[in-house]
Amino acid sequence: MHSTPAPPSRPKLKPPTWLAVVLSVFAVLFILGAVFGKPAPTPKPVAAPAASFPTSAPATTSASPVPVTYTVDKITDAANVELTGSDGSHRTVHILGIEVATGNNCYASETTVWANNKLASTAVKITTDTTDGVALALSDGTDYATAALSAGYARLSGNVVSDSLRNAADTAQQAATGVWAEPCKGMITAPTPVPTFTPQKETPAPPPPPRTSEQAAPPPVEDEPEPEQPSNVYYKNCAAAKAAHAAPLHRGEPGYRPGLDRDGDGVACER
């Protein structure tokens, strides 16, 4: 038998050098990535937010604050009072815009009496509240300071001056009302002035002018003679005159004579 000769072997092909370098680099990078690299985190599915529907807040009703009213408990003077509020508070306040007489000063007693009639146990409202004082409104809405100024029971103070207060003070001063009248004349920081009387010297009456020779002297006045008693009427005593129903006897009447007139008053037998 004849053996078949083996086919001739083909020569092996070598890859280019640059390709071998590139493949080597990729191999190194793959190994490094496998050793040091971390797997990328798998993203977790995000749940969609639940649908929310707007809810209306419950309606709340807030009561409006009730204004505080005050009662006048004590009157120190016409410009300083003590108050008790409807909320239980207690305050001592000064009335803005006025100054008044106090103590024994001129017109102080009249002012205090007026203030008591206006404010004692009366409900008032505070319309202005400052560190210097307050403004009070009476129950009929009248401003207390304006009323005091217009009636002449106060003078205008310099801490608060408004047109209404100034007009009220000017009106009282021009009319000479209250403290602006005699004897105070607007003075409230001193006692009532005592009027002084200066005695007037009496002027003596001038002497009568001397009579001249032409002026005749008036004739002397002669006493009128008593009328003569009728001789036909005579009473021995008063008993006889009374018995004759003639008593009393007056001078000039029949039967009157000085002997029966004991006191000489011209009436005899009057008792």
C-alpha cells in the first residue's frame, strides 16, 4: 500500500504589533475594572406620590374685643381720678389738657363740687391713653376736659392742646366764667385774695356863709300857747273823768289839765 503524503503546512500569520498593544491595554483595563470597580447601583423604582386633594380648614370665628368701660371710684381733684374697669382693672389717671385749683387755692372748692357732680360713680370711656394721662368721655359722649374748660372750672394745660380745648378755654375766659371771674381772675395756684377796704375820709360840710347886713335874721319861733281850758268842765281826778266817760283826756280837750297828766305826754287819765 502506498501512503498518502501529508499536505504541506501553511505558515502561521503574526498579528501586527500595534494590535497586540491595544488588546493588551484593554485586557489590563478590564482586569482593573473587575478588581477595583463597583457595580453601578441599580436604580430603585420611585413610587408616584399619592394624589392629595385640598382640604378646607375649619372655619374659626374670633369674637371682637369688648371695649372696656370704667367707673369713677374716687376723685382726688377735678383733674385726677381713680377708675375701675369692666375687666376688673384699677387705674389712677390724670386728665389730659387741663389744670385745676386744689387745696385752699382760689376756686378749688367750687371745682371739686362740680367734678363730683359730673364724675362720681359715673360710667366713662377712655378715648385717648398716653403716658402723660388720658382723655375721658362721659356717658353722653361729651369730652370731660372740654366741659371743664368751657364751664370755667379749669385752665388749659400745656401737655395736650387741641383746637376744641383751646376754643373752650377762650370762650370761658372771654365770658369771665368760673375761675376767670372775680376774685380769682384765672389764678388757681394761690388762695382766694381778700379784698382790702381803704376807709374814705369824710369831707366836713362847708360852714354856712356869713350873713350880710342885708339879710335879716329870721324871726324867733314862739311856742304856741296851750289853749285855755273851758271853765265849765272840771274833773277833780281821773276817777271823775272816767265816771263821766271822758277819759282819756288829750291836751286841748275840755277837762284836760296838767294836774291829771302825770307823765306829761299830753294825754291825761289814759290808764
